[in-house]
Amino acid sequence: MSVVVSLEDVGPCRKQVKVEVPSPAVDAETQRVVAEYGTKVRIPGFRKGKVPSELVRRRFAKEIEQEVKDRLLPRYWRQAEAEASLDPLLPPELTEVADLEAGAPLTFVAVVEIRPRIELSNIAGFDLPDPQIDPGTMEVDEALDNLRRQVAEWVAVDRPASRGDQASIQITTLGSPEHPEETTDAVQIEVGDPNVWEELSLAVSGLAAGQEATFERRHEHAGAEEGAPPVVHEQRYRVRVDAVKERDLPPLDDAFAVKVSTDFTTADQLREAVVRRLREQRTESRREQRQQAVLDQLRQRHPLELPQGVVRKEMEGLVQDYAEGLARRGVDVENAGIDWNRIAEDMTPLAERRVHSRLLLDAVSDAESIAVTEEEFERTLAALARTQNTSTPALRRALDEKGRLTTLRSQLRRDKTIRHLLGETEPSTAPVPSQLEG
């Protein structure tokens, strides 16, 4: 028996479906729910399980109706989905649900986002970048010098500070007519470090122990009202240098190699390991560049009208990731005065590219009959479990509870499709495909 009453387009990628649950199914489910309530509820004057069904119906009418709907709607939506050959990209949005009436069918209306019709044209002949993956001598030397700096000891020097030095300083926030109080903090900085204010590094450069200088820095604060331009003010500081230290760089010899790692016994072994690491990084960077080129050209060749609900969900996920990143860095996101509407607007183009890329890759997967085998899926689960220091069954249960097993399989299929478009036969070394930047 057909349950789809009507099916119509309500947008470029949206379908509205009216579904009718047959009255016998409604009555049968209602009786089951009433019977279950009758075994659980307590009403004065009746023993548990002996409450008349009609009394149960009257006393718990709203709860029973909601329970019946909660059971029937998902079941018959799945039937309607199969009957209408729908492939929704998001769960259905219920726009209308009729009241429950004895002896009458139950009707509801749902709107769903569907895949746009995609006619693939050219999915070959991509213009791919081919950067050099072998590192040059200067790059290797720079990496080795970075290692030397990491293990170097700081030694005191009797000279002015310069970039790369460690300075022990006292920095004082100077008062103003509005805020006359001053505060002083003692800190250590590396002059010129990207995490240090550039104005502070410039002020400290050229100062020896016991010397001081003043400098100004522009600070921006959120406006008093949402959407208002930021408030900018100049703050003056005084900095005093207490001590200056420089790195005592170790020589690039066998002893240094052992100090870096017990895996090495000679400087030549260390250099070879650095070359391998740089080559691996360049190889992965090359793959990412080529993947991005494929996605860019694939989208250019196949413009689409995107399902806006899916784009909106993707954008909301990006904004949430951004907020969580700020919170991990100690930012009070609720009181930071952030213009979240502007953040969402800025994130929308990336969300559109990601959705566009995924839709096209899925279409290519179907056209090229690309699938993820169970062996590939299990191998990925096992690799991911190792990175999370858990067992494969435990990870499977966790992903299944969050509804992410299907998402993982889809990601793997898209990753495999990109390798196919790139002409690669070996799987990526990464245990889980990275999120498509698009």
C-alpha cells in the first residue's frame, strides 16, 4: 500500500512529501501504547495493571498521542523515502502533523533536502601542480639549526638584547588620566618570537640589563553594541631589562645527534632522518595541493545550485569549531563581543565549497563504481583506534552511538575517489581522510 499522498518540488534541492499512515496501523499502535501505559500507571482506586483502558486514554491522552506519533512517523517516513526513491541529505523537517483520531489515518508533511541532479562532463585531464619533494641543502641545514636551537642551553651575556635572545623583563602598564593605577609583571620573552608583541620586541632590542624604555601598543576592543565597530585605544608601557641570555648552540656532531635521539649514533644518521622527514612533509603537501587542484577544477567544470540547508549546517559546524578553538585558547567566547553573524558570513563560502566538493565526489563515486570494501573500512577503524589508544570494537561502538560510522564510510569513499581522480593506486597513509577543504 502506498503511503505517499503527494510529492512536489519546493525549491531547487527541496522536496515536500505528504505521507499518510493507514488507519489500521494507527489504531493498532494506539492500542499497544495504551496497553503499555495501563501496565505502568498508578491511579487511585485501581490496582497496578488493572486500570481500564478508556480511563488511561482520557487521563494520558496527550502523552499517548505523542508516543504514537514518535513511533509511527519515523517508520512510515522510511517507507515513504523508499517509495519515492528519495536520497535525503539531512533528516526531514516536519512542517505539519495531523492530530490523532480513532479510525482515521495519520497524515504528516515533511520537507527534505535532496541531492541536485548532477550530469558529469569531464572528470579527467586535470592541471595538477608538481612541486619538488626533495629538500634542498639550505632547507636541511635550517631544519638542523632549528634542532640545535631547541636543545641549546641559555647562557647569560653582558650586552644589549637582540633578536633570538632571551630577556628577563619587567613590563609595566602605565596609568592614564582615566585609569591612573599601574601594574607590573615580571616575564621572560624571546626577542622577536612571533608570540611576543612586535612593539615589545622592538623596545627590548638594544637594551642591556638595568636599562628601560617605553613603548605604545594599539588595542582593539569590541564595541558596546553588537555590530558596532571596534573601539581602538593606545596603551603606553614601560619595560625594564633585568637579564639577557643567548643560546649556546651545540656543534653539529655525533654527540649532538645522540642528544637529539638515542635512535642516532652519528650526525650523518641525523641528517638522513631530517631529509626523510622533510621529504615526507613535502610529499604530503604535494598531495594536498594536487587534491585541492582537482576539487577546484571539478567545481569549475560542474557548477551546481547547492542545497542551502546542507550549506547552513556545514557553516554552523565551522562556526562551532571556530568557537571551540577560541575556548581552548582561553577566550571567553560568550563575553568576548564577537560578531558571530559576521563570522558565519565569512565561513559561508568555505561551507559552500565543501558541500559542492562532496556532492561532486559522490557523483563521481557512483559513476565510476567506487566503493569502500569491508577490509578497507576495518583497516581504517583499527588505525584510528590505535591513534586514540583504544580497541577497535570500543571505537566502533562509540562512533555508532554518535551516528558517525556512516559519515566515516562516506569520507573514506570520497578519499578513495580523489585518489582515483589523481591516478593514485595506494591509499593515503592517514588513518582517517581529512575534512575536504574544497
